[in-house]
Amino acid sequence: MPDRLVFAGLLLLVFACMTNWSAASADTYTLVAEDKIKLRVVEWRSSDTRYASWEALEGIYTVDDMGNLSIPIVGQIKANGKTTEQLADAIASGLAEKAELPGKPFIAVEIAEHAPVFVTGTVQTPGRYPFVTNMTVMKAVSIAGGFLRAREGNAVFERDRIQAAGAYRTAILSRRDLLMRQARLRAEIAGEPSFAIPGELVGTPDVEKLKTEESNLMRLRRVESDSQIAAANDLSRLYSQEIQSLEAKIISQKRQIALAQEELDAVNGLASKGLSNNARQFSLDRALADAQGSMLDLEIALTKARQALSDSEREKTGIINKQNAENQQLLNTVDLDISKAAIDIQVAQLLGEQAGYSAQVARIGTETTSLGSTQKTFRIVRRSDDGTYHTIEADETTALLPHDLVEIGVDTDPQASFLLQPQVGRPDVTGSAQSASRQDISSRSDGGIRD
């Protein structure tokens, strides 16, 4: 018993250390979408007096766009806005309730990877990086390789423009594919034989080829479903024929039983008068019992056939329901991916603007005499609780939040800055100025992102 208590104490101490891996982050940081958590579960089993790890539940889980975690046994559990301690307690309560445990299991939750932040502008490696606790603008710059250093020529900006253009076009193609798949899934759920090209894709390159591919997939899925339903129908017809045959046999068997009963009654009458022997009476009685037994076998077979027919009809309905459920689940995933692709497009536009359309940035490395008079500028594009975006003027010490977009720029003399800065519409993260910005960027002849 003392050894068990010592082991339990050590185990609780280990779990306390894991759960409180950072006192500051556990007390202040609350989970957001795209955070990844590492889950450990241990239960005390009194039957064999030991602690057992629930390896089936352990692993890395990601908070989805709705702010939920999907945990086996527990199901969907709200994670957004909770600390790791609060989430661990919620998971423990859910496991205790769903698994009907005598007490809460020991839960350890630690953050495996934070949601991303985006760094753009005059840094060595613009892009997407995991958020870290107590992250500031300067830390983000450091993670992105530091400020962009002066170089001869402008190859670094050409590279950044190419990367931004590639990311933009990849996101455009991904969104195009997802929109066509969305149209196909909606048509399948509605039971329609075909689907139309979404209005915003009409006239885009290779759209007919993309529709043909999705139409072929739709046809193959329909052929598979129809073949399963046809097999179920064939089985139903087979059982229906068997039922008809058994019902006819039962009618004939009932007639035989009635005739055997009449003959037995006649022999019994003769036997009572001494006109018939017992052997004849016994033979007829056994024949009647055999006929009644066969009748019972036929009725059992008929019941089984009717049950099999009912199961076949249910299977046919289940095939349709299963396909609709799978399509709806796929459609939900596609809807989320379309939203993510739209965000990727907006980020690529911002990266492209910073990489190729800021005159001050483009001059770094070629006008070394002006480097001493330049000043870094910092802006944060942050999403509000109502889903809109707003810009925050920041400095090196400004604290960041997950999903922030940090823009690092270069400012010079105000008058020179006004003269050097090209009049290009800045992409609006909310999408209101997206089309105008894209048109302006496409019309420039000095390179960059083009549709």
C-alpha cells in the first residue's frame, strides 16, 4: 500500500507538471481555432491496483474553425476561449459521464502547436509561422529571419514576387476546384442527374474540363450506388418468390393435414366398433403428426423469408441514406476549405503588395545613402469578434494574438514617402476592395501578381 501511494503521488506530480507546463500560459492563454493540443489520459483501476494509460485517446488534436475539439468517447467539446486546465477538466468530466467511470480520470493537456501568425513585408522570410506565448512584433520579425538586409540587385524581391504569385494562383486553383466539387455534391444530395457550372467560374480557363472530371466522378458514384440498389432489389425479388412458394406449400400442406385428420377420424370410428386394428390407427396417427411437423417447418421458413425481405428493403434504404450522409459531410468540409482558400488568396495579395509594389522597399540595397534615414513601420491586421478586420499601428513591443497579420514596412521623409509610394489600392482583408486592388496590381507593368 505505501508503494502504491508513493507511485500515485509521483504520477499526479508528473501530470501536474504537464498540465501546468507554463504557469503564465495556462493562466492567461485561451485556446483559439487551429491550435493543436497534446492529450494524455490516465485512469486508476482499483481492480488491479494500478494506473492505466488510455492510449487510444492520446495524441494530437486540432481545434477546428468552430472552436471545437472532436475527442473519441467524449465527442464534440468546446475548446475556444478555454485554458488548458479548463479544457482538461471539461474532457475529464465528459469521459467520466460518457464512459460511466466511478471518478474523473487524470487528464494532461498541453499546447503542441499554436495557431499561426502571418509576417509580411521587409523581412527575410515572409510567411506563416506558429504563434508562441508572449509573442511580440519583434519576436515575429526574428522568427521570420530578421529585417530584410541590403543586397545588390533586386533578386530577393523577384523571388518574393514569384512566391507570392505562386501562392495566389495555387489558392485560386484550389478554390476553383472546391467550388466545382461543391456544386457536384449539392446536386448529388438533391438527387439531380447533373449540375451546372457555378456562376463565378463561367468563362474561366479549363472550367469545362474540370466539370467533365466532376461529372465523371458523379456518374461513377451513381453507377456504384445503382448497382448496390439493384443487388438489393434482386435479393428482394428472390425473397418475394420464396414467400409465394412457401405460402402455396402451406396451403397444400393444410389440405393434406385435413385429409389425414378425416381418415384418422374414420379409422378411429371403425376401431371403436372392432372393425379396424390398432396398427392401422397408429400408422394414420403418425402420418398426421408428420404432416403437422412439416406444416410447422414451412411456417418457420415463411417467417424467416419475410424477415429477410424486410432486411433487404432496409438495406436498400440504408444505401441511399449512407451516401447522402457522406455527401453532406464532404460538403461541410468543402465549405470550410473554400473559406480557407479565400483567406489564402487575401494573404497572397498582401504578400505580393509588400514584395513588389512598395517603392521604398524596392530601393533598399540600391540607395545605401538613404538607409540611415529610413524607419521601420509596423502594422497589425487583426480580426475582431464580429468577423471584421481592423488595422493597428504597432511598434516592436506590441503583443500579438493568434491569426494576426504583421506588416513590416519602411518609412522615409514624409514628402519623399508620398512621392515614392505608388497609388495602388491596398487589398482589404474583408474583401470589399479586393477586386479593385487586383485590377490595379494586374495593370502594372513592373511585375507582380496577375490573375
